[in-house]
Amino acid sequence: MSLLSIQNLDVRHGLLQAVRGVSFDIARGEVLALVGANGAGKTTLLRSIAGAHFPSSGRVLLGDEDLAHVPSHKRIAKGIALVPEGRRLFSQMTVEENLLLGRSCGRKGEWSIDRVLDAFPNLKPRRHAKTGHLSGGEQQATAIGRALMSNPDILLLDEVSLGLSPLVVDRVYAQLQELLTSGTTIVLVEQDLARAMSVASRVICMLEGRVVLDRAAAAVTRDEVTKAYFGLHRAAGERSVS
């Protein structure tokens, strides 16, 4: 049985249909890279999985339970945690205080403040600093750590590299490497195709709200993903979704 199943999901922003009939399953321990151009529907899809945006139709199944209209705070308690685009930290609270908020859902597990600080050692000297005074990389590490503190079964990472320099992105991904290989189920939205494909076990490409490619990362080339990314597979008459 899949850990998470998305079935015929439609999501709207008013009259705009941002996600159109999207369906896919996620197995436990899978690292799924969700790629596509700006406006493809990636963030909206991720927010719908997290409960921050309800779909107009379709289902979000966690095991046998349909969460499509369950609010986000209850989904966190059920094991789905989102690291949102832009990080959304409480800037006047310290790193430790932000991390403790992640534990408020009450899920038991191995993640603690000390384990987060071990995973992101650049936060150790900043533990009592307000997050508004942190660098972009430190803020991203704090946002990921806060999500991990909820001991999630599924971690949703939206645009980890957004607004960060290449050097800082390298550092964040190096710190994430243990997590990416630990068996944690992860859905990663990432604009950098090469980086996404290097860490994922599977790649889904979205175009205009639809899934146009769904392949194991080892079974697809960057050229194939690029064609799907820009809609060039249509002109070539390819069928990319398996």
C-alpha cells in the first residue's frame, strides 16, 4: 500500500485552475522531486497535500484516510509536515523557540532540538538568536528543523534553494544528505533540475497544472525532463507519463 495517494486532484485559485487532475502515489521512503517551470502548479500541489489549500475535487489519501478537507494543523499531527516557500519563520523568536513550535503537534519520535542541531551544526552557535537576524541558509535550516521536530512520516520541502547563493545551497544540501538517505519520505520542489535529479529516487514534472512526466530518476535523462519542463514533448509526440 502507498503511504500517500493523490487521486484526480483539482485545485483552484478563484477562477484559475492551478492543478488539473493530478494523480500519483508515494511509497514509504521515497524521495520524489517535483519539478516544473514557474506557474506549473508545484507549490499549489504541495500546499494542498499539506492542507494549506483545499482542493476543489479529488482525494489526498494517507493510508486509507482521505485528508482532502482536513485542516493543516491536523495533517501535521497525522505526519505530514511542510517547509514552505519563503520559510515563514517567526522572526522575533529564537531558533530554539521556532524549533519547539514544531514539537507542539504532540507526535512522538526521534527528532529533538539536539538532533536537529547535530543535523544542522551551523545552528548550534545561533540557538538563542532571533531568526530575523539569521542568514538565509541558517533560516532555511531552522525551517527544515522545525518541520522535523514534528516527527513527520512525510516531509514536504518547497524550494529549498530559493533566494540562496549557490555556496549556501551546497551547504544546505550537504546537511540534508543524511536525511535524504535515511529512509524519510520526502517530496521536494526544486527549480535546479540537476540538483533535484541527483537526490531523488523519482521525478515528476508538471506543466500547466498537469503531470507530464513521472519516472524513476535512474530511468530518465535530464534531456527528457527538460523537454517535459518546457512542453517540448508535445511537439515530439512523446508520451512521458508512465
